[in-house]
Amino acid sequence: MKRNSLSSFSVSLWLLFTAVMLQAVESAKGKYAHMLFNELFEDYSNALRPVEDTDKVLNVTLQITLSQIKDMDERNQILSAYLWIRQSWADDDFSEPVNTNVVLRYDGKITWDAPAITKSSCVVDVSYFPFDSQQCNLTFGSWTYNGNQVDIVNSLDSGDLSDFIEDVEWEIHGMPAVKNVITYGCCSEPYPDVTFTLILKRKSSFYIFNLLLPCILISFLAPLGFYLPADSGEKVSLGVTVLLALTVFQLMVAEIMPPSENVPLIGKYYIATMTMITASTALTIIIMNLHHCGSEAKPVPQWARVVILDYMSKIFFVYDVGENCTSPKREKEEEHKLEGDDGCEGRHKEVRSHLSNNRNDDCDLKEKLNGNLHKSYGVHGENVRETVNCCSCYKMLIKNIEYIANCVRDHKANRAKGIEWKKVAKVMDRFFMWIFFIMVFFMSVLIIGKAA
């Protein structure tokens, strides 16, 4: 039992001694590290290049890690991004402490990882907005030292995108790096730099559902204005309303885009659609004037009868006012009506011919009346003369009937003229409706095809 107690006590004492020695070593290590740091950076000046010979070139290796795209301001053409800038160079002599966070290796290699929020100018080409791609250059070089003093070398052929946080608006398709050596007009020395080209592809889903698709749906309303009845009074109102709606969308796009000579693709679509709607509204006004041509208008020209009323009306299934392609009963009623009108006209002609014959045979009428009256009633010639004078009243009655018939005939002719002009207007409405539907369809396919 005593031997076991002595063994436990010796182990505890050894552990205590070991802990004290480790603490002393750590304390000495920190003390000597501080002394080493002070000795290395004694008389060090950060205003000088860290080289022994001023004629030597300091090689700096540059690496860029893209973390996130903060903002892409198309209107002001500024790209804001979160970057990690890693710079590495070698130094054999250290004399004074550096007030920056760097990693110092035993062989003298210095690595400086610095996070930064950069704002760089980016020439934005919005010709194919919202299906556009942009290339923004990030150039890193020295403003103070030329290439004979500091040489910058890219460590990789491209920027590091392994830690990139996906952006909601842009896709990253690469970040190649290229070293450039430029000689400016002010100086004869070369100035090297490393340029990282950030290749961006816009995600167009947001703009398709919020700017493009509503415009397409509104555009298809414009041709329907030709389908509205001319007497409804809403044809022009529909065109103006659609035009105002597209103007609002055009202003929204103009607020996003930079003031440039390059009109974006969606802007071209808006302009083309607004031009089409303006033309459709103007044509609607002209067609309404044709529709409301009345009896005072000239008859429909012969070429219009052949081209519009005979051929185009059949192509676009346009029938007379009140007709329908599925109402043969209506056609039969119209035929019977026309036959009835012809019968009335025939009877009217028969009466007129009979009256004209009687008008030329007044003498025969006098003799017949005189003979008949004398045989039947013993009436003398003077009374017969009075009876014949009644024929003049009958003639006046015939003239009045002819006047009424002519008025009815003229009224029917004027009414038929107005119906013909209404049919012409209806045919032109259908013609332009299909023309503008085809135009809207092809424009929509063209702009959606850019997304593929």
C-alpha cells in the first residue's frame, strides 16, 4: 500500500512539473517571438520597395477571388463587387513592423489577403436587353511604380469563382485574366497590369414576366379593335387605351436603361408595337367614315365592288348587314322579298302602260262614254263632256302615284348604297384585323426567339 501511494505521488509530481515547464516554454516562446519580430522589422520603412538592390524588380503575384456581385448599375454603368485580393511577394530584409495584416513565412514570402468592395466602370451594351451579356473589366496595377520596379503577374489564368455566391440577376460565365504592359504618352517606362474580364449573362425571367409578357398580351388587343362593331363607339377608345398602357411600360424601361444611342431590344419592340397601334387607330377612324357614308355619298366604285364586295368578302366570310353564313332561311326570305318587289314593279309598269294608252285615246274614251251613257241613261253630250273632264283628275292622280313610286325607288337605292358602304367598311375591318394579328404574332415570335 505504501509503494502504491508513493507511485501515485511521483506521477502527480511529474505531471505538475511538466505543466509548469510547458507554461514556461510558451511564455519564453512568446517573448522570443516578440523579440524576433522587433528585431526583423527594426528600421523598416514601408515607403521603400522591399528589395536589397533598387535596380531589381519586385515580382508581385496577384490573385482575385470573386465573392459576390453587389450591384450592377446599368444607368450609371458601375459594377460593385465583393472581392478578395491576394498579393504575394518575397522580401529578404525586414526592419520595421508593418501596420497591415499580412502572413509572413519563414522564407520571407509575404501574402496579403485583403477583402474589398470595388466599384469599377463597365461599358454596358443594352442592345439586346433583357437577353444581353456584359463584359466588365477589373484592372489591377501600380500607380506609383513602373514595370522596371514592380512587376505584376497573375497566378491563375482566371479569377477564382469557387466561393462565388449566386446572384439573382446575373450568371457568371467566366473571369479570364490577361496581363497587359502599357506605355503611356507621359512616360517611357512600361506599366504592367492584370485585367480580369468578368463575363455576365443576364437572367431574363424577371423581365419576361414583368415587362415583356404584359406587352405581348396588350399588343394582341390592338387588332381586336377592328372586330368591334362600328356603332359601338369603342373602337378608337380601345386603341388609345392600349397605346397609353404601352407608353407606361416604355417609361419603365427608359428609367432602367442608360441614355445611349443603342435602343434595347425590348424598347424596339415597344416602339414597333406603339407604331402599329397608332396605325391601327388611324385606319379605324378612316373605316368608321366609310361605315357612316349615307345617301349623300357617291356609289361604291366598280373596282371596289369586284375586289372588296365580291372576292374579299368571301375570303374573310363577311356578309351583308344582318346576314350570317349559317342562315339559309334568311337568304330565302330575301329572295322572296326581291321577287315580291319585282312583282310590284311589274304591276306598276302595267298600270302605267295602261294609263298612257288611255291618255292617248281620249277621243275613243269620249265616244265610248257618250255611246254607253246615251244608250243606257239617255245622257246628252254636255254631260258626257263633264264626265270626260274627270279624266284630267285621274291623270293628276297617276302623276302623284308615279312621284311616290320614284321616291320609294330612290329611297331604296340610297339605302342600298349605304348598306354597300357598310359592307365595304366591314370587309376592310376584317382584312386589317388579320394583317395586324399576323404582325403582332411575328414580332412576338421574333423577340421571344432571342431568349432561346
